Amino acid sequence: MRYLPLTDTDRTAMLDTIGAPSVDALFADIAPAQYLGGPIEGLPLHATEMAVEKHMRALSQQNLAAGDAPFFCGAGAYRHHVPATVDHLIQRGEFLTAYTPYQPEIAQGTLQMLFEFQSQVARLYGCAVANASMYDGSTACWEAIVMAGRQTKRNRVLIDGGLHPHYVGVAQTMAKFTHAEIAYEPPVVEADAGEEALIARIDETTSCVVVQYPDIIGRVPDLARIAEAAHAAGALLIAVNTEPVALGALEAPGNLGADIVVGEGQSIGVGLQFGGPYLGLFAVRDSKLVRQMPGRLCGETVDADGKRGFVLTLSTREQHIRREKATSNICTNSGLCALAFSIHMTLLGEKGLNGLAAENHRLACLAADKLAAVPGIEVVNEVFFNEFTLRLPVESRPLVRALAEKGVLAGVSLGRLFPDADALANGLVVAVTETTNEADIDALCSALTEELA
Amino acid sequence: MRYLPLTDTDRTAMLDTIGAPSVDALFADIAPAQYLGGPIEGLPLHATEMAVEKHMRALSQQNLAAGDAPFFCGAGAYRHHVPATVDHLIQRGEFLTAYTPYQPEIAQGTLQMLFEFQSQVARLYGCAVANASMYDGSTACWEAIVMAGRQTKRNRVLIDGGLHPHYVGVAQTMAKFTHAEIAYEPPVVEADAGEEALIARIDETTSCVVVQYPDIIGRVPDLARIAEAAHAAGALLIAVNTEPVALGALEAPGNLGADIVVGEGQSIGVGLQFGGPYLGLFAVRDSKLVRQMPGRLCGETVDADGKRGFVLTLSTREQHIRREKATSNICTNSGLCALAFSIHMTLLGEKGLNGLAAENHRLACLAADKLAAVPGIEVVNEVFFNEFTLRLPVESRPLVRALAEKGVLAGVSLGRLFPDADALANGLVVAVTETTNEADIDALCSALTEELA
Amino acid sequence: LEEPLIFEIGNAETTGVDLPQAKGDTASRLGSHARKGPIGLPGLSEPETVRHYTRLSRQNYAIDLGLFPLGSCTMKHNPRLNEKVARMPGFADVHPLQPVDTVRGALGVINELAHWLIELTGMHGVAMTPKAGAHGELCGILCIRAALEARGDAREVILVPESAHGTNPATAAFAGYKVEDIPANAEGRVDLEALKARLGPDVAGVMITNPNTCGLFERDMKAISDAVHAAGGFVYCDGANFNAIMGRVRPGDLGIDAMHINLHKTFSTPHGGGGPGSGPVVLSEALSPFGPLPFTAKMSDGIIQLVEEENASEHGHKQAFGRMTAFHGQMGMFTRALTYILSHGADGLRQASGDAVLNANYILRSLDDVLDAPFGKTGPCMHEALFGDAGFAEGMSTLDLAKGLIDEGFHPMTMYFPLVVHGAMLIEPTETESKAGIDQFVMAMRSLAERARAGDEALKTAPHHAPRARLDEAMAARKPRLAWSEPEVAPGSGNYEIPGAG
Amino acid sequence: LEEPLIFEIGNAETTGVDLPQAKGDTASRLGSHARKGPIGLPGLSEPETVRHYTRLSRQNYAIDLGLFPLGSCTMKHNPRLNEKVARMPGFADVHPLQPVDTVRGALGVINELAHWLIELTGMHGVAMTPKAGAHGELCGILCIRAALEARGDAREVILVPESAHGTNPATAAFAGYKVEDIPANAEGRVDLEALKARLGPDVAGVMITNPNTCGLFERDMKAISDAVHAAGGFVYCDGANFNAIMGRVRPGDLGIDAMHINLHKTFSTPHGGGGPGSGPVVLSEALSPFGPLPFTAKMSDGIIQLVEEENASEHGHKQAFGRMTAFHGQMGMFTRALTYILSHGADGLRQASGDAVLNANYILRSLDDVLDAPFGKTGPCMHEALFGDAGFAEGMSTLDLAKGLIDEGFHPMTMYFPLVVHGAMLIEPTETESKAGIDQFVMAMRSLAERARAGDEALKTAPHHAPRARLDEAMAARKPRLAWSEPEVAPGSGNYEIPGAG
């Protein structure tokens, strides 16, 4: 087998050193009744690289790749152009096949990158400190809720209707077991992001208010107002961002008063990948909160010769030291995705991110105007970044399926996101990025016109 | 522009240091009449990575990739499976973006690789010494002819009809200018490789005999007999191999008496690439000939601390030292292709190459038997490795085009290779490798049956 | 040359991307939310970017450079075929919320991998979405909790051996359980009688690692499972060490109810400097109904169906405890793991565990005369060899030996874990190391062991030949500096002074 | 750790590929030609292979690691987009002899690139097949020869300046010409009057490099061309330095008849440790009919046609001098170069030459107080700055300074070329270096220049911080050891002793 270097000659020599008659003999602690004497029946045997590649290619070709269709899906995962350089660099063996940098003397590459990554994320979010990444946006959001509970010693979690329903789902799942109390209602599909109603529900038992920015409808809630109200009640504001490109155009949540800012970093560098691996971002506005944070942190220090260097630090928060008293059970980060994000962000820089955001917004505005002209369609949003919601005259979910059969991936239906909320069934969330061109927009408009006729 | 690091601030500062008013002023030596004041008219301006990639993808999709069709083309370029590892390693920046290893202290990676490559090629060819590669098989073949002329001080070149017609073409082109005399007749399509007739044409003025092994018809000429006759007349035997995989099954030309062995290395590691870049292999059986060889050579030595190291050597043969007295004007090798070859060959090893050759031969035999059963088709070869010639009842060239329209790449017509030789018009060269499967073979048989019906 | 930070070489003017020329002007729909000030992100041109990260990478150790003998981490060769497959557009460029009919191949990958995991473990079902090992543990514990709650049984305690990974107690605590220790016997295995004595109506379950973190197979696993089940609890197995027994024994046959599988360990999806991982959880028949959403199910007509909130009931899965993450889990890791598994096949996977165990025992026996092997006498180890610091000279520590290994060209082994052995050194070579490579490692270890026993002071300041000498971790924690900020002293008119540059 | 040779660690038993299980048995058709003995090729498993080459790579310097100031080599950034595009299956997995209708896109790439090369140079046609610069030179000279022979004019001499690349005289000689020198003037340019005096009916043409190898633009180029043409000869221009003038002046406007373009220099297809290159040759109207086969031609209906032996006459090209290589040239380089060109566009290419020249002049002026710049007084240089060793202390050489540069973290510049300057140092930064990077290089050069002037003995044994100290090149040439052979002393029973290992 091409991945196994030992030859039979080696095996014999090694068994001799060990003093064992056979490899099977090394498994003597497994009771004979349970020991498998040979390959498990019914499973295929080893295959050539060519055969495996062919099999996997056949599976991949059963999927409609986003690049092969006019494509408008967003709702928490966005398609952006990732420069070829990013993928080249993350495939450097020294990055790809390195372990967690617990031995800093021979892991400065990963560590310095993480320090740079943390600094980039902190600035993007308008925060003092960001961690070295988490699994994805949805789990980072839950970790923020847990952290807020720890900090405020309260257990009522007020979740805005604009939060991605999967993120809500994760919080609800976890709350069942941790006895946090979740206050949540699905969104109302209208232009108003509903800040008033949300603020009215904040009270003295509220641990945190969780608001997505921009939200699942594509609206941009007024974080500053919500932050003020939350702080007045002694609660924390958790801002959730699922589209970091938006922060090239919109004010950073930390600058608007959010205490914890979390989000999904997939847009920058990572790609769609059918939902994973993605990149959880996690930052706090005030560095005093740092010791309550979950996840890895990389910090600057010096070595024995006085040279600047970086190490994983504050690990007394973490499970491998603190065990059941840890701030989280998390023990990996999304290191390689963080690298991709950091490289892409370095390529962009301030200028590139601003330009990218402007181009996304320009095309989204163009699409909104063209779609608004399709008979029967109403654009719900007054304010949006690169994603907005349409109100259709019919249920959106079967419509999306019908358009997919025509080769147009029209967006994400609210019917799929909120299967239990009949009031949302006609909503369609449409995302537009720099990868969308005018021909794509026209194709969507035509297909919708035809389908609704 | 994303590849240009200077900012306008930098440019101003640098012009200041130089004492020039503008970048244009630095071009003052170009007469104003010829100086271009701005971008050349009529050409597009710079484009985003996304736009360029899209344009190039559209072009690429106008080609029928070999992997998307039953595929039987060979005749000097062969489709083999190249392990993903090969392409990963050659893309390491330290290999990909390095210069020619003229500074050996910081080029041991490339140099040791070349030493290993030379050693692999020498063994594969049954020779004492191989060089560090040349442009491709056809130019290596011509360089061998030149070298033989230098060595024997004769100028008549006897080329066997089985040599790839493009290789013959290159030799004929060059001979026009260097006054070498080329004796060549196109091949006769029959099972006998025609050694007798060839031997009869060797005389005392013959500098070298050039024989392809296996030949363009897929036959395997008896090199040992030809070598004996050539040597008896004081001529050198140049053996040309266009399919190195064959040497996993066939005796090495050097072991059969060939004095210079050259060939195309593309089969191992390099891929089809519409004909280039490819990899010229060049070796001599007797190390005494080494100082007559063209091209780079890498040799072992020691450094000032006594450590083993490698350097480019015997460069007094080369143009940058010897100028017009050089053994060749060549000044690049095909370094990255040599690396790909060497990595792939290392992965294969003796066992893998033997196995690969056996699999190629097995499938080729299977294909020959199935094709022989198609009404009207005759398999010319009795002996072959992974390529053989069919005699069809019709002209092969239009037939190949017709089959391509049906999505079957049936092979290379002798009509295309020898447009002036009517006797060859019904011949079709069919190559079969490990990438061919039984379904492909059946598809070819069906398509031929249908087309010939 | 020292590599500066991007903040020290980049600036706001430079970008390494080109953007389309602005075409016309659309009125902004950003309302009052437009950003007012700069972000402070440095940009680099593409050539500078390539150099920065290429140079940084060269300060890392990696599997591609040498042996990574980290016990319990299973650092094995990462085949590049897997990377190539994961980048096929049909996998890499697919949105998680595309209509199901446009992602049949993606669902097929999930389902095919699930089938392999179930067959290799002899279990009943598998939850694919957990994002990493610890997330998988959480998933397993939540399944246990959901199953207990479904029968109205509010148990409060999870038993965990002292030698467990720290994630085990952290996970149990995160899921709201109290954690209690299970004692070990002198052999380094769970003390079955002590465990039995502790079982009772308050014990929800046990979390056991098998092979355990001493590198030993828990011989009594089946008896432990039977006892826990008899007491009404469930058995969670930490699957971090599954590489040792894959194709040799099936956890389902040992009575295990839930086990996570680290795809990034056992099935070689790359560690990537700390992630992403992937931690599917195989489940017994008793726990399968409670697994999280979404999951895939193969229908009687052979079509693979995606089961989410809306259709869980139709698929007889209304007890699902909910969603653990957005979307479908680590698809990119699934494609790699499936590719790896198909390459090996049932025979290759079995050979892999055999070679992994052979390599570990070879190391154990090649070093047990110069290093203390506390459990080495009782028989073969599994995939990792455990040593302690007994016999070292006064003042010499496991850390010193480990840092000395860096100078010999190797990554250190896992240190001070498991906690049950003083100065523990846990060495896992994996099956993808050659004998020649292991022999080199053994030579280096023997030399270091001699030096540690002799009290060679030079070891105490190792490494001497690494990009950095020992780093001041205490200072990093005392005065955390976790993000870059502009130097306090204003730089001169030209470029900033780059520390260590020139 | 020293990296052993594959022959020292591999063996005939091991392979890093899996092959299909043999199915049945077909009788061999190899006749009597089957191989009888072993080949002697070592095999490595895939993990060992990855490590061997990854480790080897790290002993190389490369553009991805830093500045490569090699005059006349144009070592610039290699964009990874180009690599990605070249690997699209429609380019990478296409056979050169597929029916033309199945390769329209490949022909389109050739044709589109040809169009750019013609427009950028102001020439009439282009021969795309030459495989590298020297091959392109040969192509150009053969065109000249064919054109002369077509008019029955058997001229015998090619004039080449002393400062030319060695390939120029070698090429002319390979094509059967006698080579004579053209003298230079004190400014480092061709002596126009001397040239005119030499022209006559025996002179087939001149080969000139412009900008020349002193880094200077040949101001008299047009006058030279006119004189050569008036004397019945042709002008060949070595295009190695085209990067300096791209978008600034068109060689066609200077009267040039043929010029090769190194795609691997000007258009950034990677050097790859010595190749593959690619050397298309642009041709004047007078030479275009003689260019080699095959080539592409765009028909009036817009369809791109492949012109080969059989249809050259139909396409009015029956004077083609023949074929220079099998197939169509370096397709893989064409896709990369076209991608690079489209990324830059006409504006970006012009900016690139401007920045390249700016960077070179900045280096010239930042060093000309500490290094002798023989032609520095006469005005700006083009893309490369030339220095000599005047002023060095007794016994200190250009080589010493160059090797000292290695210790400073840079690749040496081109040395002892051109021959017209004593101890020449030819420095070409290219446009893809940042000012900060160049400033670091200047600092290093200034320090080395001071040391060379002061006679610092430590320089004479530099480099001290490279993978190797200076290598014994004389020994390598005296006793050539060009292939590995088994050690003469039989190794012990175990593994071979690996030199430097452990």
C-alpha cells in the first residue's frame, strides 16, 4: 500500500527486536472473540490512486457547482473569488501538515500567522482582542452566549429574530442541556429590523442580547441603540456577523458598542465547501473580558535570547489544563481556515476590502433594482449590503427547486430556513457578490419572470 | 496592479534619490519618435484575477480533454496517471521559482535532484551517464546526431523509417543548415521492423544510425543486431525512445549496444500538455563520450567543510563559457519537468515501473485482440508494447475526425503523421495505457464497427 | 532574516488584488450604517504576500519534514490525492443550502463515509456534523443525556478516568454533568472492581479512552460496558486512539454506545496547524434515535435523503436532540477521509493499524533499556509507547529531553501526559514512518536519554538550532499582548524600524 | 540532518504507487525483447517521497523567498493564477495530435498570445514553437539563413558584440556561421562606425542585445538596423532584456528583423530551477514567410487554423524552413504567459517596465558611491545596474562579495558578465520588488562593498550560513561523478551508513 513504508523484511526484523511472533500477536489484549482475523467482510479492498480519484470525481460531478450556474445563495455562506495565491500558500506542507503549535520554538510560522490573524479580526470587528478562531460562526455564537452567562451570572438569552435560524438552533439545542433560557421569535419580513420591539424585551434577568448584523433578511440593525439599552440593563450585546466583507462598508460592531463580536469568516479565503470547514471568529471589545474567552489565544513574548516570538497563551482557561473547569471544551481551532482568511485579508488590505465591499454593494443594488421590476416581486429591504429578501407571490421553496432545474440557483428560501413559520414561506433571500455578473442577474430575472408568469 | 509592490509614494521617493523628474525620463535613450507615450492602443487594460481566470477557462473548455473521452492517442506523447504528490511537490516555491543552480551553496535541492535524475535516466537507458535533460525528445535526437558527427567526423546520418516523423523533420530542418546528409525513407506498414534493409544501408561514411525503440508503428526493432552492424562500420547507434514506460518491460537500449540513447520523458510525471513543455532525455553508454555531450551535467563533489555536495560541472562544453565552440547552444534544461519525472520515478521504483509496464502491456494486448475482431480491421504488429498500428479498409485521417465528433479519440492516423505518403494513409496508431479501461476499448470497437459498416 | 509582521511592512495604500474599475455609480443602500473611519488593515502586493507566508512557513516543523511522535495525536502522512479531491469544484464550490437535487453527490459522500464508519466500528448509526473531536464528545454526551431524559431518568454524574484527555471532563461539565474520577490499576488500566462499586442510579455514563492514554488496550472493556449497562448507564469511548485498533476490533462488539472519530487523526485529514478537525460520532442502537440534525439517510429506493428539522419526524427521528452546528459538518474533511479510506480499503486499514502498533512496540523495545517504561513489562503496547522520567539526573526533566529532540531534527513527543506517569513521554510513530526513519529517531532518543541520565547541562537550554530558543511563556500570560498595536514611540520619517531586520 | 540520496534510502521492493491487481494473464507480445535483468531503480513509499523532496526543496533559494538580483535573467514574481490556469484539464490534458476540431481552445491560446507578442513588438509575425531562448535564437538565425538562401545569397558571417550572451555566438556557429566581434564604444554601446565599416556582402546579419548586457539602451539601434539592411543583412535582437522596454518602444520600430522573447523572463513563466523555458520569435515582414512549422493562422472567417507540413502551401507559407521541434512548442508556458499578459493589460505591462527601470536606477544611485559604476555617469540605466570591482582591496573579488550576499539572505547577482567590465556585477531587481525589500538589499550591498574595499578576510570563505560552504568545482570537473553507484565497500548487514546522518 503506497502510504505504508514498512516492507515485509522490515516487519520481520522489527518483530524480532520486539520478540513477538507476528503482528497479530501484538493485539493479544483483544479477546479472541472480538479480534478480527482479517479485513472486514463486505468492504472493498485497497484501490489505486487513479481508481479512487475517478470514483470521487464521479460523486463530485453529481453536484451542481456554484460556478456553473447563475448563483445567488447566501444566508450565512457566501461565494467570493479567492485568489489562487491563497490556496497555494495554505498547501505548503509546513502549514498544512503541522500540529497545533504547542512547541513554539519550531512553530513560529503558525504562531506569528495566528497573531496577525487575531490582530486583523480584532480590527475588523472593532474589538480589542480576538481569539485564534473557532469551529464556525454558529458554534462561536453559542460560546459567546455561554461566556456572557459566565460574565453576567444571568441565564436569560434574548435572541433577535434576525439571527440565522441554524445559529438559533444550535443555541436552543445547547440550552436544553445547560438550562439557559432562550427568548426568540422568528423574524417579521419587513424593512424595519425591529430594534424597538427587541429593546422592549430586555430586562434585568437578561444575560445578553444576540443580534445579527446584517441580519438573515439582509437588514442592518441599529446596533448602537441596542447596545445602549442592553448596557443600561446590565446585559451584554453579542453581535453576530456572517459576512465579513460587509465590514468593509459598514461600521464595525465593536465601535457601535457590541461587547462580544462573533461571526463566520468563510467569505474571506475559505470558500463554500458545502458548509464546512468554516471559520468561527470571536472577539471582545474590552480586553478585560479576555480571561473569560473560550478558544486558543496566541500572544507575543520573547525567547531566551531576547528575540520576539509568539506562543499560545492564557491556556489556564482551557480544557487540557483546567479540565472540567475550562471556559469551553474546545480544543482545536480552525487553523488552516484562519490562515486562508489571514492571507486573503493581507492581499486585500484596507483598500482591497473597501473596494470589494463597494463592488458587492454596487452589484447587489443593481440586482435589487432589476428584481423589483419583475412583476409580482417586492424587495423587502430598504437597507442592505450584498443580500436582501424578496417577497414573492408564491411559496419560495418549490420555486427555488424549479429554478434549480433550469440551472439557476436563485437564493435561499425562507421556507427552507424556517420550515415551521408559514408567514415566511414566500420570502427568498438573494445574495449578490463580486462573482455575480449582470448576465447572471438577468438570467435570474428572466427565470423568475417566466416561472411566475 | 496586484503584482507591482511600488506605491506612488515609493516612486516619488525613488525618483528623488535618482534625481529624475519622472519614470518616463529614465527612458531618455529611446528616441522620442519611437517612444510610446502611453499604453499601446487596441490592447485591453489590466484585469482582475477573476476575469482572467474566466477568460482562460472559457478557452480551455473549447478543448476536449483526454480524460473526458475514450482516448487512444500516442505517437510520441502518452497519457499516464501522474500521482497527485508529483504536482504538489513541483509547486513548492523553492523548486518552482528557483533559477538555474549556478550558486550551488543555495541550490543543493535542485542539484541533488538533478544528480538523482541523471542516475535514474542512466539506469533506465542502460547507460553510464545521462545529462540533466534537454528541451524534448525531438531536439535531443538532433543533438545526438550532431554529437555523433563530432565524434565520428562523418556526416551521413542513416535514419530508420520507424523514427517519429516530427523527429525526422527536426533533423531534416537542421541538416539543411549544417550540411549533414540525411538518409531516410518512411516506414513500411508491416510486422517486420525492417532491420535487414536498414543494416544493408550502413556504410563507411555513416556517422550514425538512428532507430526508435519501440518505433512509430509500435514495433520493437532488434537493436542488438543493428548495433553490431553499425559498430562494424565505425558508426554509432543512436536509440530513440518516446515511451519510457516501455523500458519497464523491454531491455534497455544501452544494454543492447546503443551508443547514445535519447528520448522523450513526458510519460513519467509530465503529462500531455498539448505537446509541451516536455522532457528530453540524453545518455551515453560509455562515459568516455561525456565531454562530447550537449546540455547541463550535475556532478558530485565536496564543499570546503568536506561535506558531500553537487554542482553543475563540465561547463567548458557549454555556450556560456565556450561561446561559438560549445557542444551545443542549449542553455536551459527542462528542470521542472526533470523534477516531475524524478519524483514520479521515485514513487514508482523498480517494482512500480515493472508493474506499470505490465499493466500497459496487458491492456494493449486486450485492445489489440478486441480490435482485430472488428470486421475490416487488421492489427499490423506481431510485437508491441502499449502501442500498435491498425490497417483500416479506409483512409484513417477522416475516420479519426469522424470518431472525434462522436467523442472517441481513436488514436493518431498515419495520414496525419505522413501527409505525403499515400501508402500509409490507411494506418492508425493506437496507444493503450493504464488510464484506458475495458469500457474505453469497447467504445472504440463499437465506434469503429459502426463507422466502417 | 527575521520576518516582520504584516502590520510592519504593509500599508493601507497597497493591495494584492485588482478590482473591477467602478462602473457608474449606484446610490448606496447602506443607510446610516456606513463605516466612518479606517479599519487599520495592512495590505501587501501579491509578491510580498507570497514571500511573507512562504518565509513564515519555513519556521514550522511539519509531517512533511519529519517524524511527529506526538502520542495521542496520530500525526500521519497526509496524502495529496485527498487535497486534490477536496478541491474538485463539485465539492469545494457547492453551497450548503442549495436545493437537495443539486447536491446528490455531496450527500453521497457523507453517506458513503458514514457507511464505512459504521462498518469499521460495528455500530448502528453515526452523527456526522460534529466539527472536531471535542465537539464529537459533546455530541455523544448529549445523546446519552437525551436518551436518559427520554426515559425520564435524570442522572447527574459522568465517570472519567484520571488518565483521560482534558476534553472529556470539560465536555461532561459543558453538558451539565458532574465529573468523578475512575481509578486505575497498577497496570495502567481501569480498575474494573472499583468502577463497578461506583456505578449506581446517579451515574449517567462513563467516558473511557480505548486504547487508553497509557497506550494500552482496555482488556476489560466488554465487562465494563456490561456493568455500566446493567447499572442503567451508557458507555462513551474517546476515539482519539482508534488508529491502533481499526480493522482489528470493532467498538460496537465491546458494548460501546458512542464514540467520536477524529477524521484528522485516524483518517489523515491534515491537522493544518491546529485544525480544522472533524469528529463524527458513531452510536449504538440505543442512542441512534437521539443523534443531531441534519443527517443523511438512504431510502429504500437507494436515494440519499437529507434529514433536517422539517422532515425528521417522517424519517422516524423525531427524538433528535437538535442541531449542533450550522449546515452539514466538515464536508471538506469528509471528502479527504473518504478518499483516504477508499485508497486503503479494508485490507489497507487493517495493515495500517498493524504497522502503527508494530512501530510503537519497536520503539518501546528499542528504548526500554535507557528509559523507564512503567507499563512496559505487562505486554505489548498499542499504537504508542509510554515512558517516564525515572532515572534522570537531578534537575533534568522530560521538557529538557523533549527540547533536545528539536536539535536532533525531530518534533518532541507528547509530554506530561497522561498525568498518571511522572514526567510522561508518550510516543506515537504511526504507520507511515519507515524503519530507517524510526531507527534514526531511536538513535537520537538513546543519546538524549543518556544525556538526561548523566545530567548534561546543555540540554537545559535546548533547543540551540531552532528558529527560536525557549520562549518566555510566563511573560506572555502575565502581560498578554494578543493583538498588534502601533509602536508607542513615533517612528522616524522613513520606514519603521523592523525588529531584528538587516 | 543531511538528506541522503534516493539510492541510499530506497529499494527495489518499495513502491509509492498502487497498481491494479493483475487480472487474468495475457500472453506477452514483447517477443524476444523483454527485459532480462533488473534496472536498479530505488522506490520510496509516498510519505518518504514527500519528505525527501520537501527537505531537498528547502536547500534552495527561490523568488518566493527573496530578491533574485540576477542581471539578464529577469527573476520576477510568478503568479499562482498562472499555475492554476495551466492545470485546467482543457490545457493540461490534451494530446498534441488530437484532431484540430477538439483543440480549438488550445489553438486559440497560441493565437491570442501570438497577437499580443506581435502588438507589443510591432513586428509582422511570430514563430511560437521554439522551446527556449537559445532555441529561439536558432530559429531567428535560421529564418535569416533561409531568407538569404531564398535569394541565392550565401553569406557566411554573423557579427556579435563582445558583450553578448554566450548563446549568441554558439547559436550562430550551430547554424553554420562564422562569428565575428562587433566592437563597443566607451559608453558600453555598439560602435556604430566600426560596425558600418565591417558590413559587406559576406555579412548575413548582426545579433544585438537591446537593452544590451551593460543594462543600456542602444541609442543607435535604428541607425544600426538601417546600415545592416542597406548592406543586405538582417538584424537579430536578443530579447532577453525585453522586460525593460515592454510598452515603451517596439523593436519593430527600430528595424529589427527577428527577436526571441523569453516567456520565462519577461512574462514570468517560472524558471523552475533551470527550465522549461519558451522562446517565441517575432519576425519582420521580410522574415515571416520563412518561419518554422507548425504555426497557427486566423482565417478570414475568424477560425484559427493549424498550419503544418501538409497545408503550409495553401496558407501561402511554402517557404517555411521546416520544423524545429515535435508538436506545437511550450503550450504550458503559453497559457501562463497569456494569463500574465491579460492580468497586466497594456497599461500594466508598461507600468511593469517602468517600475523595473525605476528599481534598477534606484539601486544604481544607491550604490554608485561605494561601488564602481563604469557606465553610470552617462545617464540612466535600463532594467539592470552594472558595477565593477575597481576599488576592492587586493585579493578581494566579485565572487567574494557575491558569496557574502548569500549570508545576508540574498541570492548573488550575475557575476563576471558582461565580459567588458572587470569583475562585473550585473544587478536586475525587476518590477516585483518592493522599495522596502530593495532598501534591505542596498544596506547589505553597502556593507559588503565596504568589507570588500577594506579587505575583510571573512568574505573570502563566505558563505558561512548556507546549506553548504563553497563547493569544490574543480574536483567535480577533474573526476566527474555524474551518476550514483553502489559504494565500493560492501555495507554491513543493516542499512547503509548514510553520510552525515544521525
